[in-house]
Amino acid sequence: MAAERRDTRGIVGAADFLARVDFRRPDAAEPLRAYVEHYWLIDWDLPEPYVSHVVPHPAVHIVFQQFEGQEPFVEIAGVQHGLFTQKLEGRGRVCGIKFRPGRFRAFAPDRPVSAWTGHRVRSPEVLPDADPAAVLAPDDEPTRIAALDTFLLTRNPRPDPQAELAAALVDRARTDRSIRRVTELAHTEGMSVRLLQRLFAAHVGVGPGGPPSGGG
């Protein structure tokens, strides 16, 4: 069974959030971990509506959702410019996939990741084979996690040197305190600022400055 993490990085008012919902962050299957930072699962049964907020991170999410009284659906949530906000009420369930920065395009290669930035697209045409019920219906969590693994693995993601470079530069920008400007980051790879910006638009979804680092 996949390992489960209980950290609440990025969640605004985490204690209140955890008091209202059942929240977990299990890992993806081993072959997917180069692409997926973690899954995130939420189940709730609320007597009154609750609005959750998560600080954005330069990552794309695929989110399978079931709200009481509605048909289950899937959406792609691009990198958000502001807080990621979701109203929860009644009973429901969410099974989300958080991709590592620079790694989502392997699963939707026909358009740049910047095309999703700032958007939440329900039932996107790039995921015609997505079956929300297969992910959301099982009551046992291991079956839901296995369904997420199967959904991603059947898309046959392949390594992309440009995506690898973008991901490495995201990590460098976040961790190397000596890099203070986009020009300095571009210089580390011997590329122009314009080429660096194109690389980030194609594979990360935001420029090297990006949104603030959060969770989700």
C-alpha cells in the first residue's frame, strides 16, 4: 500500500480544516513518482458549508470530484495566481493528483502548460478516457489509489529532456539563495532570458518568478 503523508503544508487554517474533513496525502506508485509529488484525498460529511483555502504552488493538478447531488467529474487545475479555494458542503469526496513542477505535460503533451494557468477546466478534452466513477466510487482507499495509478500509467508518460531541465531549474530557483534574478538563473544554463521564459511557459506554466511556494 502506498505510503501516506499527514503534512498540511499550504493549507490555510489547517487545524480547522482537519477538524472538518478526512484528509490524506498518499504517494503514487513508484514508476509515477518522478511525475507526481503526491495524491491528495478528501472525504467530508458536513452539517454546514465550509470553504477551504490552499496557498498556490507552481504545480498542475488533476482532480476527480464528487459532490452530493451531482454527477462525478474530473477537472484540470492549472497553476493558480491566488489562493486555491473550494466550497465543501453536504457529503462528498475528492481524489486529486499534484504533479511536480515541470512534469504535467507528459500527460497532456499537445499544449503548453501555460494554457492551463489560472484556469480550472471541467471534463477537459485532453482527458477523454478519464472515468471519475472508477476513481471515486470505491469505498476502500487502496482501490482509489490504484485507480489513480492506473489512470496515469495507461497514459504512458515518457521522459522529456526539456521537461527534466525545466524541473531542475524550478528546484534551483527555489533552493539556491545566490540566484536573485531571472537573468542569473538563465546564465546558469547558458541560455537567454527569453528562451528560459519559453521553457517555463511550455513545461511549468508560469515564468521563473512564479507564484509563491505553498502546498496543495
